[in-house]
Amino acid sequence: MERSEKAETVAPGERLVTLIRKPGCHLCDDAQQVVEKVCGDLGVPWEGKDITQDEELHRAYWEQIPVVLVDGAQHTFWRVDEGRLRKALAS
């Protein structure tokens, strides 16, 4: 079962990382490890979304998963670079 932090409420001005993934995807598992590490280190909330459970996400991102959004904007897809994500969250 996928573990994710649910960002139920995000204060104004607070960062939010969203990982869009699907079950059984090894690249998604790798991306989640990076997201968990970086967000945990920086104290940034993150949430996981299953692309198979959301038709809009499926249409938008199916060929790119895993996809990482930072504050709702696409940051990266396929492979998540730890340093690049850290830099994006620090700005």
C-alpha cells in the first residue's frame, strides 16, 4: 500500500509538493523516496495522488508519470533530482 503524507491544510505561503503516481510503478517508488527525503528534511508537506483514481490527472499526465508538482505547477516528471527539488523548495 502506498504511504503518503496528506496535506489536508496548507497555510498561505506554505509550499506543497504533490507526487502523481500509479501503483506498481518502480519510477514512482523512486520518486516517492526522493520526495519523502527532501520534504522531510525541509519540513515541507507533500501529498500523493493515484493517477488511476483521477480522470483529469490521467488525461494530463499519463505519459509522464511519476510527476512532481510544486505548489500546483509541474516541477518534473519521470526522474526526480534531489538537488533540483531542494532548490525549488528553497526559493
